[in-house]
Amino acid sequence: MRKKVVKATLAAAMLFSVVLGQGVVTNAETVTPVVTAKPTASVIPTATVKPSATPAPIMRDNLSKFGLKKDLELPVTISAGGLTYTLEKLMFYDVKSKEAQSLMKLYGYSDKIYKTPTKYMVWTKLTIENKGSKIIQLSAKDPSSKWYFKMDGNNLIEPAPKNKMLELNNKEALWNWVLKPGEKLSSYQMYGYIKDPSVISIYVNLGGDFEEKYIVKRPGE
């Protein structure tokens, strides 16, 4: 009798466990699963690439104002006796213009150059280089000109830059200079002229060696 009671109790306990377990399973199945949203990838804005600005062309001369046709475009390089001269810029300014007056005041140039009144101040940028084996200079030790700027066959005269003329190898307004072998110098020079140009040339003359190049030739040549 006792064994039957124990078996009945055990069977009841097992039945309760099964029912309880089914309830848990059933409840678990009826729970609506929570859907976890996937993180949205952040959108990185595409950078707009701006086109690089086109550099402005370098204005090397203003000869077009005279209607001149250039035979050579600047820069122009000529060499003689170991000296190389490069004309990089050539500008004609009316002597009364703002540009001419500003340069004259800044460096101490005078327009009292010729007997005839000066019409244009001619502003040039140049680079010279000593490719020889000896010192080349324009100074009290050797005052002879090494190059000449010519308009219509006439050598132009350059006024002295009074505010800079005591400075050797000045890079703003050249007067006296000395170059050892292998040395190079870039600077500016002013000339004066009495009329509109038509033929323009420049030549280097050193130690009996010379070279001349025409920037603007005579029409028909």
C-alpha cells in the first residue's frame, strides 16, 4: 500500500513537471522577439575637388602698344667672352606716367639724359652669369660696358640710380657689379629713350668677343 502511494505521488510530480515545462515553452514561443536594428552606416560626404586655378601669364613686355612684331620672345639670352646676359623683361613707360615717376623717385633716376627731352623710361629685368674662368665686372677697376641696349641702331643711355649706385651687385637697381666664375645675378636697369621704338636689339661685347640679337627687326628684314 505504501509503495502505491509513493508511485502515485511520483507520477503526479512528474506530470506536474511536464505540464509546467510545456507552459514555459509555450510562453516562450508566444513572446514576440525584439528585432535589434542594425546600425546604419554613416554617409561621408564626398569632398568637392575644386579645379586648380590657372596661373596668370607673366607679362614680359609691352611692345604691342607700339604695334611691333617681335622676332624673339623674351626671355632672350646672349653670350660672349664667358658672360651670359638674359633679358627677362622689357617695359616702356611714358616719362610722366605713374610707373616711371615711381621708379625714378624710388631709386633716384633722372630723365635728364639727352639734349632732346626723354619720352620713355625703359625698365628692364636681367640675369647675368659668369661662365668664364676670370672675374667679370663693371666697376672702377673695369668701367667699360659689357652689354648695350640699342633702339633704331642707337645705344641707349642709362641714368644712374643715385639711391643705389654705391651698392655693389644691387638686386633692385643695378649699377656696379662683380661676378666671380660661376656666379649669377638677377637685377633691374633703367634706360631712357626719346621716341617710339621700331628696331630693338641687345648685344654683349667682352674681350673682343661679341654677340647681338634682335628682339624686333627692321620691317622687311
